[in-house]
Amino acid sequence: MKNSRLISLDILRGITILVMVIVNNPGNWSATYPQLLHAEWDGCKLADYVFPFFIFIVGMSIPLANPTKEKSFKSILKFLVRALRIISLGLFLNYFNTITVFNLEGLPLLVFRVAITLLIGFALMGNYNYEIKKYSAFLLFGCFMFLAFGTTQFEEVRIMGVLQRIGIVYFFASLAYTFSSTRVQIISAVFILLGYWAIMSWIPVPGFGNPNFEMGTNLANWVDQIILKNHVYVGTKPWDPEGILSTLPAIAQGIIGFLIGYLVLDTYNKIEMMKKLNQIGVVLLVLSIIIANYFPINKSIWSSSFVLYTSGVAILLFTLLYYVVDYKKIATKSNLLVMWGVNPMIVFFLSGIIPRTLAMIQIEKPDTIGEKISIQKYCYTYAIEPYFTNPMTASLVHAILFIVMFQILLYLLYRNNTIIKV
């Protein structure tokens, strides 16, 4: 197997991160096009494809990053260090709004938080000596855990999250890819998905009774309540949509991803490879529809049918992009989506930090004396919303402005051949 870059994978990653920015940055959450909101529980809207696509892409990228499958303790440590850096970056996003020092408020507190952000960002995304990366990853992760469980200030900070799950999946999927055979990998993915369905379907939920897949009363949600306690997403307390038990099927999705990545890189006949990919994608979609009768497609509990369904869609979309970009060579490396695909982490991080920062900058509301409004809300309310009769369109335009801002940044990075990695 040779280590070659798949432009189609960069574009798929670019599409995913771009949609994520649109989904996460509406001007008004109450006036948002329905497909840009997550499904309330069962089902799958456009917004629900973003995270599983990230997981699948992380899996697909593993064979590209480790084509020789070096089986050593050094490889394990390398996987762990990168996983901890990703996890710690996600943890910091959760900590940002809780950081305080010396009773600072307002602008001084914002300056302090931004300064900490720059330090943490460089520590976790900077390009420097591996030994320093290793020790800083363990140090920062240890500090975050101590703050969460050893102090009162951060006793309700969220522990899990998108980057945290990505880091966990990356670590275990990398181990599986490097140290096991393809047969064992396939069996492992099947075992995880069937096992997850079994425990969710057969094990009674303490305090709630019979096994179920309902919001807040299923086994995965109960595990979060017992282990994470107050360290969960504030919008779904007392459980977390990126919880502990539901991370297991996400690992299976990472395995599916690297199996597809290996197939792509290790198949000489590209036409046959694309035929296989289409067949696998269709089979996974059909299986997901069948299994959904017994285990509904649901992102919040990351159901087995959800894994198969979103993986099937991701495979088919990747195959289409591969045919157009890598096989037919219709698009080039200058494609705007490639800019998003090669630098996703800086976009993810800043898309979390910038709204939090803007929310802290308060100015006086023009039409109400003495009342404050965040600068972000001010810009939306007085510079965007009045120009649209449809409030959902105004809300979307706000998100598109974020796209424009990031496109400028990504163009500058791309032009200078700068890739920011964790």
C-alpha cells in the first residue's frame, strides 16, 4: 500500500466541516430552517450527518497516516498522545466559559480567557518537538481532569463532547487497525453494533424499569447519570448526547471507516474498487433500514442503525467524489472545499471560541437605555435581520457570514501551505 493523498477525502471532510459551521452558527436558533436543526430524537436531518461523517472520515484517514502498520509501543504512545491532544482541545472548549481569575469581569476577563486560549491552542495545535507534545498532552489532560473532579469551580463543566469522542474513536480505531487482522476488525465492528443493540434492548434500566430507547430513560442515558453526574451537556441534563456507552458504536463506525480507507488504498483496479464501495454503501443502507425496525435511527444514543445508515451515505458520497475528483481528475487541488478539508481543526476550534468570545463583549442596546446586548446579537439584530422578510433566511445569512470569514482564513493558510494539526 502506498501513502497517497485522497483529494476526494479532503473534499468530503471540507463539506462536513462547512456544514457544521452553518449548523452551529445560526443568527437565531428559534428561526432556523428545520434541516439545519438536529432531529428531536429518532430520525436523521442534515445536521445529524455532520458528526458521524467526522467519525467515518477519522477512520478512513487512519490507513493514510499509518500505511506500514508499525506494531510497537511507540505507535501506541503516538496514538495516545494525539488522542489526548484532541480530547484536551475539546475539554478546553467546555471550560472556556467557566474560567475566572481574581474576580475579573467584563473586558479584563475576556482578555484573560483569550490569552489562555492562545496558549492552549498553541500547546495542542502547534508544530514543535514531539517529546514536548507528549508531555504537554498528558499534563493538560491531567490538569483538566483535576479541575473537573478536584475543584468546585468546574464541578459542572461538561466532560464529553464532539472532539472528546473523536479522540477516543481515533485511539481505539488506530489500535484495531494496527494490531489486528481485517477479519478480526470486521468481527469486532459487528460484535460492537450487535452487542450495543443487545444491552440497550435487554438490560433493564435501574430506576426506570424495562429496557427502552426513549429520551432520558434508556440505559445509555442512565450510565451518563451514574458516571458523569453533573459533568454533562447542560441542554440535556442529566444525560449527555455524546455519552459514555454511546461512544462504543462510534468506535465501530471508526472501524468501518478505516476498512473503507484500506480498501481504497489497497485496490489496484479503481473501477472495481468503486463498484465495491457502491455495493457496500447500499448494503449498509438496506441493513440500517431493516435494523431500524428494532433499533431506531437515533443520533443521541448513536444507535447501531444510525451507524450503518450514516456510514452507508458517507461511503456513497465519498465514492461519487472519488470518481469525479481522483479518478476523472475534474476538480483540482485548488478546489475551495479542499481548503476546508486540509485544515478542519482550526475551523472547529475557532467556531467554538469566536461565538463564546463575541457573547462576552457587551454594548448598550440602541433602543433600550441601560440594557446591554452582546456584539454578536447586536450585529444580527440591527445589521442582518431587518433586511430579510423571512427570519429563517436572515438566520442562515448570519451562518454564511461565518463561512466567508473562515474561507478568508483558510485561503491564507492554504496559500502559505500551512496545515494546522493536532
